[in-house]
Amino acid sequence: MSTTASPTIPAGSSVELEIGGMTCASCAMRIEKKLNKLDGVAATVNYATEKARVTIPEGYDPTLLIAEVEKTGYTAALPAPKKPATGAPATGGDYGSSSDPELTSLRNRLIVSIVLTVPVIAMSMIPALQFTYWQWTSLALAAPVIVWAALPFHKAAWTNLKHGTATMDTLISMGTTAAFLWSLYALFFGTAGVPGMTHGFELTLAPSDGAANIYLEVAAGVTMFILAGRYFEKRSKRQAGAALRALLELGAKDVSVLNGGTEVKIPVDELQTGDEFVVRPGEKIATDGIVVSGSSAVDASMLTGESVPVEVGQGDPVTGATVNAGGRLVVRATRVGSDTQLAQMAILVEDAQTGKAEVQRLADRISGVFVPIVILVAVIALGGWLGAGFPVAAAFTAAVAVLVIACPCALGLATPTALLVGTGRGAQMGILIKGPEVLESTRTVDTIVLDKTGTVTTGKMTLVDLIAEPDTDPEELLRLAGALEDASEHPIAQAIAKAATQQTGTLPAVEGFANIEGKGVQGVVDGRAVLVGRESLLADWALALSPEVAFAKAQAEDEGKTVVAVGWDGIARGVLVVADTVKPTSAEAIVQMKAFGMTPVLLTGDNDAVARRIAAEVGIEHVIAEVLPKDKVNVVARLQREGKVVAMVGDGVNDAAALAQADLGLAMGAGADVAIEASDITLVRGDLRSAVDAIRLSRKTLGTIKSNLFWAFAYNVAAIPVAALGLLNPMLAGAAMALSSVFVVGNSLRLRGFKSIAKQSA
């Protein structure tokens, strides 16, 4: 292992190690304990991802961690920097690599085991196949399986023995070695080697002359079945991590940068912040940026799951890895490399997959104490059978059955495989679970607090109504007001101008534009002197709204909407009503929340009238309005003191503290960075239904973990007494044990079929 000098590490820095040689959760727990004994070191080791996340003091040399891991009999290495071959940022490991030496080795050992073991099992189980010297043929076929194919188990067992510990590899090695050595004894020193020896296949054991029986099919069969379980477990881990690799591979490979007006093609990893680059129709946008010129529709479905392209123009932000579906764009890079949204998404997924939940720690603890207990039970079974006067073969078979049936493979895999698949599926759906401990939080959530602006609503002002005076054409009212407002940068003015453009087409030019401080704007449009703004602006020019329009204006304002008055040529012409509109899917999301037993609460700093109008529109009964940003966290804390388990959904800087205070914080991915950092789950899509999907997925993943643990634990508890009583053939015990691991993996992989409730109801 290389021990090259490492740079000085800041205090509290986190170092990631790639761990090799682990075969079960017991191995991970052992390494974790070893690392945590070092001064100032806090380590978490994950068996599923084969990584250790270690927090170290300032100036600590990471190679000391590697040396400590190697002392335990495993390998460790700092991850090699990954040069983004696909334009994706490096996040600490070479996820793009398709080669996996461990998987290849397992596959080769499994293939050899299958080819050699199947004939051995067939001859042992089918008396008709037991020709004169079949037992010696079995030895020739089984020996390579037991010695070479099972070598990883034997090596791990020897390492454990040197350190005075035991893991499931100890069980496997002891079981197969005992069966093999007993068979050698029976062949060379007993009567099992005589020509014409036969023995039938039995589901149960009975007292017999052990020296007349061989157990080669047991040793080879157990090895084959366990290798098969290990191979499929390893392969499933690669598949479960495919979402992270897919995220990293979304980015563009190269980019056309503008250099003095000339396009120069460069690798995307050489792109710098501030560079301007060209994106043609059909090309991927190389990195996060701002549109400098051009307009187009951008397909962000690969990143957000939204199928409808987003219209962008000058000044609009765009995200790396999305596809330009329309015209030519010139984009200025604002974030590159690990700062991009794509990179941050990948880091969030990786963090989730390398964390540890409390339920996993429970499984690890069970595995840690389970192994020595099982060995003790095997010894007791052996002694009990011998003490009761049964033949050595019967006692030996019972002990071997105990050793094999108790291997905690399924127990160790119960949590990590479900976490990997669940968080990977979430990433595909635009639901980024920051840490697996989040799963526990979702289990009992009964109250979900929703920020209004940008969460339930679009967060953008939109023209929602137009009320013209009786003698005024509504289209003309909008066209002239929109033309004048188009010259203003005010959000309300821009909302009116946008609606006017969409509904009336190209807007006429404005002459003599002037901004009247605090009241509105005025100018000449199509030869008409137009006023747009507060009613007081019209009053300054002796213009008054009719009683009917004034009443409609007051009613709209009572509902919290913003009303703009319009007049020209000495006459009041009508009003335009602008408001923040509810997202199209928010009402459906509220229905879903209630259906899943959660009480939605609308929390906003806006006035009570606006809040209640929005709440009524989407079906929320509980409203807390006119709350200052600093008081939002107090509201969440108060609900918690009342015994509520609170989830909070928000997107702004003012939501960050509340998101952190909540039992479960969910941030809209389009929101502020500080909100995303403070949350537990990030919802890439702006759809509130994603919050429901996030909680459903988290609960589903937690349920899968619990069912996995129940199966693994119940299986071991039930099977050990059966094996100790001699009622279980060791070979069948090995097959059942391996199948239990495959069951756990298969049960976890069912999470890959999780679907959004929106699609289910569509």
C-alpha cells in the first residue's frame, strides 16, 4: 500500500476510504470500531458501498487510517480523482468505471463452482448415478471448489482468527472445511472409499456409521450457493448505484466556447466561470449559466423528470446537462465542475448511499454478537449429540448444519441494499435523500408545514383578471397598459407586459415614458397619453373609476390581490388584477397528503387575506399568516411541543431555519441554496406532489428494511434449533441460507418499481 505524503487536512475534515475485502456487516463493524479507537477520529463504515467516511483532526495523515484498516486484515485506499470523461464532475470515486475486479473474481469462482459442483450434488442425491468409483470422482470435482473457489472465505476466517474475532466467513469456512475433512477421513480411513459404496439422499438425519458417509456435496454445495448469493448481492449493489452513475454521465463531453467571436471546441472540464459558449439545437448545455442571447425551449426531463420543455431567453438561467430543443443559445457559465446543480445532485445521492441509519446499526450489532453465539450453539450441538450416544457422523452433521444455516448474510444486507435502491430510485425521480437517517423521520410524520410563495404558489406575479369600463375594449386596455408597463422593470409591470404580449401580440412603441415615484408610470402609446398605477395616480389627473369597477377593485384587494388602474385620454378605462397564482398540481398534492394521514398547514409571512385565499383554493384548513422569517422556526417548534411530528416544505432563505428545525425538511430544488443545505430531502421538481412521493418512497424504503430484517432474523432464529436437532441437511441449509440473501436483495430491488402517485392517478 502506498504511503505517499498527504496534504495537511483541515480540522474536522471528512475523508473517504474505499474498503476492500469486506464480506458482511460484521466486517464493516469491526473496521469501524478499529478506526474509532484512534484519537480524534470518528468513522462510519458502510458494507454495501464498501466505503468509510472518516472525520479526522487537523493535519492528520490519512495513510494512518489505511494502515489501521490493513491491520484488521482488509484493504483501504483513498479514492483516485476521476477525470470527467463525460463532462460530469468528479465526486470522489470512479463511478464511471465499468470494470469491477471483485465482481469478475466472484463470477469466475461461481462458474467453476457450478460446473464442478452440480455433478457432485447429482451423484450424491441420485443413487442411480452412483457408479463404482463415484465417490472418488466426487472428491476430484469437489476439491477445487472447496479449496480454490471458497478461498476468500478461508482467508477471511484466518484473518478473523488472528484477531480473535469471528464473522460469517468463519461460519462458512468452518462448515465447509469440517465437511471436507470428514469426507477425507471417511474415504481414506473409513469404509466410504470401498468400491460400490452408495448412500441415498435424505431430508432428515438418523444415527449411522459416519465413516461410511461422505459430505463432499455439502462442502461444494454450500460454497456454490453462497458464492451465488455473494455474486448477485454484489451485482445488485452495482445496479442500485446506477442512478448516481447516470447522473454523472448526463453532462456534455465538449463545448463550443466563444473566443473573440470565434467558436473554439474544448473539453467541458476546461470550461471556466464567465466563459460564453454556444449551444445549438439538440445539444446538451455544458454547465449552469445565464442566457446571453437567443431564445429556445430547453428539455430538462433527464434532470427533473418534467416532460414539458421550458422556454428560456436572454437573462434566464439554464442548467447543465439539459438539452436545447429549439434555437441557438449563447450562455455565460456561472457554475462549473463540482459547483453545478448536476454535481450537487450527485453528491447528495452519494452522501445518502454512504450514510448509516439507526436500523442498520441495529443489524450490525446483531451480526456482531450473533457469530460467536452460533459457534457456541454448534459446539453445544456437537457435544450434546455425542453425549447422548449418537454416532459422530450425526453429531458432526448437526454441528455443520448450525454453522451454515446461521450465516448472517441476509441480516447484513437487509438495510444497505434497501437504502441503495431506495435512494437511487429517488434520484431518478428527482427526490434527493440527503441521509438515510431521514427515513426514520418520515415514518411518523403527521403534520406537513408548507411555505406559500414558491412552494404552493408559483412565486411569480401573473395577470389573473381584467375589468374594463363599459365603453372600453378589454383587449385595447391590456394592449396599451402592457406596452407602457413593458418599459418598466417592476415585477408587477413585467407580469402585465408578459400577459399583453401573449394575448395581443407585438406591443406598440412608447414615447415619453416616465416613472411616477410610488404611484405608477405614464407615457404616450399610439398617440394616447396613458396612465398605469395606483388609483391615486389617476386621481391626480382627475380620473375616477366607475362604482362597479371600484367595487370589483376593492373585492380583489380584499382577497390579497394587487390591482392596477389604467386610464388614457382623460378617462379611467379599467383595472388589471395581478396575483401570485397557485401551481396547477398543488391542490392534488394537498389531497394526497391528507390521504396519507398528514395535516397540511400553510405558513407564510403574507397577509392573512392572501393566505386564506390560497389555502381555500388548494384545500388547506390550517393557516398561520403574517409570520416573520425568524418566527417560522418558532412555529415549527411549537407544533413539535404539541406532540406533532413535523415535515416542512420550503424554498427560500427565510425557510432555512424552519427546515432545519423540522423533523423532516424538504426543499424545492429551484429554491435558495441555503434552504437546500438546511433540508433533509431536496425536490428537484417544483411540483408539490414530489413531497408526497418523497415521504411515500422513504416510508416504503423503511418498510423494506424492516421486512428484510424480520426475514433475516426470524430465519436464523427458527432455523438454528432445527439444525441443532439434526433435522436439516447441511447442504440444504446452505441453499436455504443463500436463497435468504437473494430474497433480501430481491425484496430491496422491488423499490426500483416505485412510481409517482401522480403517474398512478393519471
